[in-house]
Amino acid sequence: MWSPPRANTIKCNFDTAYNSNLLKSVTEIVFRDSERLILASCTYHNPFIADATTAEAKACLQAVMVAEELSFRNLTIERDSLTVIKKIRASKVDKSNIAAIVHQRVWIEKATHKVEMIAEKDRSPLN
């Protein structure tokens, strides 16, 4: 269940879908404020991804990079994301071994209709 961050904090959620046959992944990243409003939403298509752990690590790196580019200072990342970071540190994955970003879409203050619909459902008092 998604919960909003505290005031003056931005919450980052990301997820990735990995295709082991094509060795590709797609990452979705959403940044929301304490009022659950979408501040930015991103989609990355990642070719040449060796495994699901690498796909998750790449998604985490992409989320942090977008946050830095947008100057989001007070950032909260969901616990699953922290698990990925711990896996990266434990396996000592070098950033240079992660493939470069090939395709990126970023929406600032206006996400796609589908993302807006999902976020609006989260804002509902029934959730």
C-alpha cells in the first residue's frame, strides 16, 4: 500500500519489467509529493540487460539520476528500492558495468493518462 511522504519530501517509486528472452527491461519511475501529486514520471527502455537483478539495479540508478537532474533534495525511496541498493553494494557492482541509458521519456508535472489514473486511485480515501 502506497503512503505519502512527510511534508516537503518527495517520494520516488519505481518498478521494472524484465524480459529474459530479449535481455531487455522497461523501467517506470514516479515522483510524488506529500499531497500525492505527481511531480515527474519517467519511462526508460533498457537493452542488453543480463538478468533481473541488473534490471532492478539499473532502475534504481535511473531513479536517482532523474532525482539529481530535477534537483529533488528531500527524497524518500521505497523500501524495495533500498533492497536493490543493498544487493548492489553486497555484490560490488561497478556503475561502469551498467549499460548506458538509450531511451528516456520524462514528464514534468504532467504524467500520461494511465499514470494519472493510477495515482488518482491512490489518492482515494478508500485506499
